[in-house]
Amino acid sequence: MRIDKLLANMGFGSRKEVKSLLKKGIVICNGEIIKNGQDQVDPNHDDIRVAGELIEYKEFVYLMMHKPPGHVSATEDFRDPTVVDLLEPEDAIFEPFPVGRLDKDTEGLLLLTNDGKLAHQLLSPKKNVGKTYYARIAGSVTEEDVAAFTKGVTLDDGYETKPAELKILRSGSASEIEVTITEGKFHQVKRMFESVGKKVVYLKRLSMGHLVLDEELPLGSYRELTSEELSLLKQ
Ligand code: URA
């Protein structure tokens, strides 16, 4: 790829800024100064340095975020802060986007990546990727609700959901549950509980496929996936 494109992708500034870096003679490829932005380099094999610093090129980023409430799962929004606003500039330059949506008030596991192919696979209804949520529910969740979820419930627009696994952690006037769904309809978990006459008052995603939220991550922070997490996710 062209050296000017690589440097721009890696966050070394606008085209103009990259041009001026090259002009300064501080961009070195395999020991030779490169001054022409059109020169081709192989980011996977060449030793490329800017002012002595080795460039570690990567095409894709995979970030696990502990989404906080109050941010929308989008790359831009006119009204609300987005999850992308929480990224450091060195990660934002890769232009990752959230894989699927969590509601503004939902917390928990959110994957951000610029790998469109993986995102597509994870979101494809055919793949049946399970997403597990913890929720607090106003009202008593019963075994009848478990049975209804196991069969699938009818949402307010008439949509019949696929079977979902509902586990009651605590039942009472305020219940706690875990639910696993394999779809991602708008407000799905909230609407599934509405269909059995109950209200979700707190919702947090715990896992998506084999990827489990790292509880050490404080709300609003994120980290790169480990290579093990990435290979589990790609399975
Ligand atoms: N279901 C919901 O209702 N909201 C979410 O954010 C995710 C799943």
C-alpha cells in the first residue's frame, strides 16, 4: 500500500501533515528514507519507522467495551454521546463501530470493530449467536414466564420470538434473571418481558457468543480483545 495512506491510517495526520513528515526525511522503510508519498510499502513485512518509532500496522481492531448508560450504540448522533466518543484517538482512527446495538440505558458487553465480515457473521440470524443478559424486573418472574420464553413469546408488533432461555436468579416483587436470546430485535428483552406483563428496570449484557464481559473493566472503559477471545469469537 502507499506509504502516505498507511501513515494517515495510523493516525499520523491529514494528507498534508503526512506529506510534511515525509519531506522532513524522518520516515524510514527498511533503513532507507522515503520522501515520496506514493511509494509502495508492505506494512506486514517492511520495517517502517517514523522518527525512529517502529510502526505496528494492523488492519482491524477488536475492542471489548463495558458500555455505560447514557451513551448510544452508534458512531454519531445529533443528541446523545456515542460509544465511539469514549474511544481514545489512537483507537478511534481505525473507525470501529459497535457490533449490534444496546439501548441507551443498557450497560454491559459491547464489541467494537472495523472488521465488517466478523460483525456480519455475529449479527447474522442464521448463526444463532447467543446473547446473555442480566436484568432486574419489576414484578415476580415465574416458572410460567420461563415456559413462555422457552417456547418463544409474541411481541407487541405480532413478531414471534425464537425460544429464549430464562433463568430466575431471584423472584419476588423485584426479580433478578438471566436471559439468553439469539436474535436482536429492537428492545427485544424489554419487549419480551412486556409480553408477559413485566417491566425491565435494569439491563446489562454479559456475553455474546463465546465472548464474556470482563468484569474488571470499569463502566465506560474498554480494552483490546486477547488473541484467545478473538479466536473464540471467530469460531
Ligand atoms: N434487549 C433490550 O431490550 N435492550 C437492549 O439494549 C438489548 C436487548
